[in-house]
Amino acid sequence: MNRLHLTLVAGLLAAAAVLGTVAATHTVSLGAAHTGAGNTNVVTRTRQLQRFEASLHRALAKKPPALPAVPAAHAGGASAPAPRVIYRRPPAIVIVHHTHHGDDGGETEAAGGGDGGGD
């Protein structure tokens, strides 16, 4: 490499380093400005959650009325066994459609008679 190429590569690397430093500085300043807004959002959300928690505690303090008593089970002892289910399939339904395929001999009769005698 000659001197001109080395100088150009060194200059490009220096420019890239400067631009990278500027970009990093800009990013850090954006993050610092955003931190204050984030704190207010967190505080607001925390207050909302605390109010909701207090409402849940108030609702828990109000106990619902007692449930009615469960009726006693049948005293007959063992219950009847479940009936056995037997499934019987219905017979298959077969539908036959007869179609004309031209092989029933109709063409030979029309062509000149089937027995060969015209008398």
C-alpha cells in the first residue's frame, strides 16, 4: 500500500470513531431525559395499584352470605349399576344407478336387423 491509501484508511477510521462517540453521547443524553418521565409513570401506576389493592381488601372484608345446607344423600346404600348400552349399526344403504353405456346391443338392431333375414 502506498502512503495515500494508508492516510485515507486512517482518516476514515478516525471519522468513524468520532461519529460513534457522538452517537453514543446522544444516546446517553436521550436515556437521561427519559428517566424522569419513566419515574412519574411508575409512581402513577403504583398509586393506581395501591387503590385497587385497598378495594380488594374492602371486598374481602365483606363476606358473602352463607351457602344453604347440602341435602343428605339417599340412605339406600349401593346405587343401581349403570345400564349397559349396546350400539347396533343400521344396515348399509346401497343405491344402484343404472346408466346406459351403449353396450346393450341397441346399435346393431338399428343398423340392419339382428337375424340377417329381411323376409
